[in-house]
Amino acid sequence: MSNTNAFAIEVQGHSAGIVVADRGGYTFFVSDWAFRDLDRRVFRNVGQAERAAQQHFSRLAQNRRR
């Protein structure tokens, strides 16, 4: 059995990217350029990366409504 070291991050039906395990945490690689501010950022864990993507998406949605 192998360890999983990459996880897909999806926010409200949008593929934000993947996070890949590394020695220093999890590196975020975006698949949708709307999440570009998160590209190559390192997070302590997958949950932290998911929350960052959700918060980023919420900010984008708020800005579009203005």
C-alpha cells in the first residue's frame, strides 16, 4: 500500500488545484488561474490549503458582486 501525497482541491464545483506533500508541508499548484494567488504557496496541511482556497473563492465572489 502506498501513501497518498497529492490531493485535489475543489471549491463549489471549481477545480482550484492540487496540493502535493513535501518536507515543508503541502505545496499548492493551481489548475484554475482564478486561484493564482495560491500558486506555489506552502501550507502545513491539506485542510489549511482547502480553507485558503475557500476563502479566496469567497473574496472573488464578493468582488464580482460589487
